[in-house]
Amino acid sequence: MSPEDKEENTAPEPTAAEEEIDPNLQETGEDEEDEATRDKLEKEGGDLAEFDLEAQIEEFRDALEEDPDNCVHHYNLAEALEELGDREEAKAEYERALECDTEQDFHAIIHYGMGNLIFHQLLSGIQSVVVKSSIGLHSAHKPGDSIIEVFDEDYSVPIHHFQKAMEFLPQLKADDELVDYIGKEAPVQLANIYYKWGSDLIDKSRQIAKYGSEIQDVQKALKLIKKTLEIDPNHSQANLMSKYAKKMLAEGWKAFDEYGFEAKHIEGLG
């Protein structure tokens, strides 16, 4: 990062998908009328929105050619690529931003951006569909819409990044508004990931296939949901899921196939 960056105390900003506070670091040079027109087209999905994003990505690439070790440029490129939908290259740029941020001045916001990207990838998988049925004990599961595997790494990696965002927050060289934003949103995302992890395990326990680890999955789910409630005691979904999971362990539960027939029965612990 150049000395000018440090003197200006410039920090990367959240992506558009993160309830953005400010579009990005660079000044656009537009007058108010042009900016209003651009914002209107972006909201309406106009051609200019796509054009501007592509042009902005090229600007960030050009900036990196001149200053390849500037973590701010790598972060800006990452968030633009993520907004464009190129998550794999965005992830690589977030990683490069962390490598270039040798003084860890911007680690908090970079880790936060990486955590959000990975969490959004998780939300776009099959779990995003099946999790909608998690609040019921006896919902039907179609064979193709059941969670049959829950991999710890899918959840532990974004958790790691949000925890790091909080760890490095005190040294984030940014204005108070951005510091407050990360300080508020990182714990919220942590709570949501723990809840989703537990919820997905409960859905896995109610899949049609018989695999024998249903009780253990629900017990693990309860521990994860407890972490959600430790962060956010008022998390309504977690409070509801906690009650259901305890009832499942005590009384047992049944899973039904898509035709309404009982596919399996799990005995409770009493």
C-alpha cells in the first residue's frame, strides 16, 4: 500500500450485498445529476449498471498493474467481482488483499468481506431450499431436496473469517461509521451461521435415508444453536429451533416421503 493510502486513512468498503454504507473507495467525478441517473438505472437493472461495473473492474485491474501490492485495490476488485457474480476470482482477490495487508490495517474489513462471500455461497446451495422446512417436525422431504451431508468446513471457514474481523477490528484504519458497521454486523453473521449449521443438521436428521446418526446430529445442532443464542438471545428462529430439537430428542420423530408415507421413525431418548 502506498504512503498516500495511509495518510488518507482510506479503508475498503462493504460490498453492495452487505447493506453497503458507501459504494467504494474511488471518487467517481460525477456531478449530482449524473450520479442520480446512474443510481436509478442500477436499481432498475439498466444497461448502464452492468457497463459501469465492468468498467470499474477494469479500472481496478489497471490500478493493480501500477501497484500490484496495494491491498485496497485487491479488495475493491474483489467486491466488484463478487457483485458481478464471479465468486471464485473474488475469493482469490480477497486472499491476495489479506496477503498484501502486511500491517493488518484493513484485515477486519477484508475478513468480513471474505466471510460474507463464503456464507453467500453456502446460502445458494441445497440448504437454502431445505432449511425452509426446518421449523416443522414432520415435514415431507423429497429425495432430491434432502440434505444428506453437512460438512463442518462449509460453516467453520466463514465463522473463522467473521471471528477474525472482530479480532482485528480495534486496529482497523477507517472512519467510525465503518468500524461501527463491522462491529455490529460481524456478530450478527456469526449468530446466523451457527443457527444455519444447526438447522441444516436437523434437516439432515430428518432425511428419508436411514444412516444411524440422527440423534448425534440433533445433539450437535443444539450446541450450535446455543452459540447463536449466546450471541443473540433474541434470535427468534434459534429460540424456536432449540425447543423443537429438545422435543425431537425427548420424544423422537418421524420423516415422511413426498407422498406422505412414513419413511423412517427415530426413537427419542425419553
